[in-house]
Amino acid sequence: MTRVSIAIFVALEILFLAATQSWGGWPWTAIGATAIAALAVVDLRPASLAMVAPCLVWLALFWATGNRELYFPFTMHLASLVALRLGRGERWQGVAGGGLVGGLFLAIRASQQATAKVLGVECVVAALILAVVLAMLPVSRGRNAVEGGVVVLASLLAYASLAL
């Protein structure tokens, strides 16, 4: 890995975090920073951030509509990506990484005074989505197109679950 590659990764990370802070605020930034830090553990190439970019659609939709519920598919996009990328090495690393992002989401939601019932539903849905994502590890491991599809599907499932 070259210094230039690492510098580009850091610059893109800063732009991503600036967007999350400007359009979403600290909860979105906390999830984004945690996910990027986890991803940086396994891959500092700028191309590795390409699969982070689609979650900005949820952020832009939140900014345009004010629908705070879009924070959940944003989070599940990143949690799923972390689970897949860290899970390439060992499945338990994927579980830990996805669980870290999901756990932070629940802690933030608790700090926002979400009810126990809402937190329970979010916890169950997040766990089910991550279980599906992790079940896809043998098929997707190292295949960027498949991983991208799994991550997008995970965020769409999270969006669909908002109807619950």
C-alpha cells in the first residue's frame, strides 16, 4: 500500500464524514466513522470505500425529506458491509464488526429515547438482516459485485422493515 493510496483513502473518508455531519449530524457521523474505522483495519485502498458510497443515498433522502427513519437502512448498509469485509478472514470477525456497528446504532437510539418496544424491534430486525448477510459469506467472499448486491439488499430490507 502506497502513501498516496492511504492519503486518498483518508481524504475520501474525511469527505464522507463531512457529508454525514453536515446532512445528518452526529448520529450518522458516529455510525459512519465506526464503519470506516472497521473497514480500514482490513483494507486501506480508496476502492474499498466505493461500497460505502451508496449509503449516502439514505443520507440524501433524509436530508431532502426529514424522515429520521432512514437512519436505519443507512446503518444496516454499513453494518452489512463491515460484516462482509471483516468476515472474509474469519466469520467471527464479521459477526463482531457487524455487531459493533449494530450495537452502536442501538446505543444511539437509546440515547435518543427510543422506547423499549422500538429498540426491541430494531434489534431483532438488525440481527436477522446481519444473519442473512453472514450466511452469504461463502458465496460472496472476495467477490465485490456479490458483496455489493448483498449490502444493497440488506439496506433495502432494513427500509422495508420500517413498515413494522
